Amino acid sequence: MSTITCVLLSLASAMAATGADGKLTQADVQHLLNDHVQSGTTVGMSAAIIEGDDVQYFNAGKCAYSSDKPVTESTIYEIGSITKVFTALLLADMANKAEVGLDDAIDGYFPNGITPPKRDGKSITLRNLAQHASSLPRLPGNLFNDANMLDPYAKYTSDKLFAFLDGYELPRAIGSGYEYSNLGVGLLGELLARRAHSDYPSLVRTRICDLLGMSDTSFEVPAASQDRVATGHVGVAEVPAWHMDALAGCGGLHSTCTDLVRFIRAQMNCNESPLCPAIRTCLDRTNEFATNSARTTVTLGWHVTETKSGTVYWHNGGTGGFRSFVGFDRERKRGVVVLSNSKSSVDDIGMTLVKGTQ
């Protein structure tokens, strides 16, 4: 099932479950989180609601099934594919500074001796990668050749990435349709790092996180913060953390509710941020691309869904034992963050909180 289909089904169930006209109270939100924990859907969950200048934090459950430590807004979670929004923002920032072009062909970014995928004489562009319009598959075919399935991306190096892409035959025309691709956005991160003569984690840290004061957002959690790291779960079974190498740009980040509030606030009101030009480029709907849903498009990084309560920019994420959701309505200045240390989707809660009514 596609990422968009999952979210739209969650949105439909959330609206059905919250059919009354009353505005969600703090008690209602806390009940939503408590219910997911008490029902066994998740072990721990942290959420935030941003309304203008106000932020409310909510927490339920604990950092691990085997622990009594409660989760807080400072608990560190794997955020999975929310990383893709950071990769797109990095692309927009580099494009606005003329370091790359949004419509640059990826050919000039590849290592010597590697033949980039083409179709009908056309090359994939950086924009195509950010918008899931490259015709690349969701995952590279050689990802699982020698992978530990409990940590499948850990040994996937750039050599393996470019070996897969070398002469790969695209199954359909570039730009002919939306196909969600971890490979495509992971490749985008790798190519941007190569162009900047850096590594991808360093680019995200120096060009995004440091500027927004997101000190707890990283690809490798420092030793001093390990006591705040949540453990992932499938049901109540604890599972190993995920690590990413060449495809870090598609899902390798860890973060907290507090840090992601800073990130969402910057999206809704970027006037005082040095990243404002890049944020505006990512949110610009003149750059949007159609998806496989009539209600949803994709800009640079963000999915945009039309709901009865407004236009919602959003992205979700998932790793082996975590699920996450961030979203916001620019008109109503309402944003949400939902983080969970279990494999069950939190999209229903995320969309309910964006809507803000019960």
C-alpha cells in the first residue's frame, strides 16, 4: 500500500471517529495518546500541537517495554521518512545558492565510469528525485543481498548504490507518474553531498539543524544523549535500531518532539530564518507534481492533501520499530508532531490533531 493511500485511509478513519463539531481539548488529545498505549498499539508516544505562538506537548507510555522511564518531549525517536523533507530542503537551499539546479540532470553528479539511468534519451533530474517522479523503484534490487533484515540499510554503501544504478533500465518514462521511492530520495542526498564535497549528515547538520537550533536531530545519537533514546518495538517485542549509509537521505534521522516543533514552526513562519528562501521553494505549489490521489500532490519533499478543514502539508515516517508524522495547515497556523516507538501507524492521530476538532 502506498504512503499516500495509508494516510488518506487514516484521515478518513480519523474524521469518522471525530465526527462531532467540538474543538479538541487537551484532555481529548491526551486520551488519544493514552488509548494507543493502553490498547497495546504502541509502547510510548509523544506529540505536540502548535497554534500560532503556542505549543502544547503530550506524552504517554514509556521509552521501552522493559523500562519504567516515561517518554517526554525530549525523548529521541527514529523519524524515518520525515528525513526526506530535510533532503528536499537541502536541495532547495543549494539550488537557491546556485550550487545546483533543480532541473539539473543527475548525469553530471555521478562517479566517473557509472552510466546513469535514462529513458527515451531523457535524464532524471534532481527535482524528479525529490518528487518521486524519477521512475526509480521504491528500493534498489541489491539492497537485501547481504543485509541484516533487522537493520537492512546499515551495510548499503555508495559503491553498492551506484553498482545498482549503473545502466539500470527504467520501466517507464521519467516524470510520467508518481512512485514513492526511498531509493530516489536516498540517491538525492548522496548526490548533493558529492556536489558539496561533504557527507550527507554533515550537510544536514550545518545547513539545516544548526540554523534552526535543532541540537537533538542527528543521524548518529551522541553518547551524552543515549539515555534519552527510545527503543523501537513490534508489538511489545523490542527491535534493534536502524542505521543508514548511502541511503541516509531517505530515512536516517533521529529527533525529538521539541526539535520537530522548531522545524514545523519554521515552515509556517520562516520570515526570520536564514532558511526562508529554501522553505518557500519547497512549499511553492507551482512546483507541485500530481500523485496517485486526486486529493494529494507533492511539492519538494512535502505531500499536500486537501481536507475539509484546510490544506495540509505533511510527511510520515517509519523504521523497523518506530512511526512518525509531521504536518501543518499554513492558513490556520496549526502544526503537529507525533512520534511513536512502535510499528503501528500514527497517521490517524496526526491528521486528527491537524484538523483540531472532535
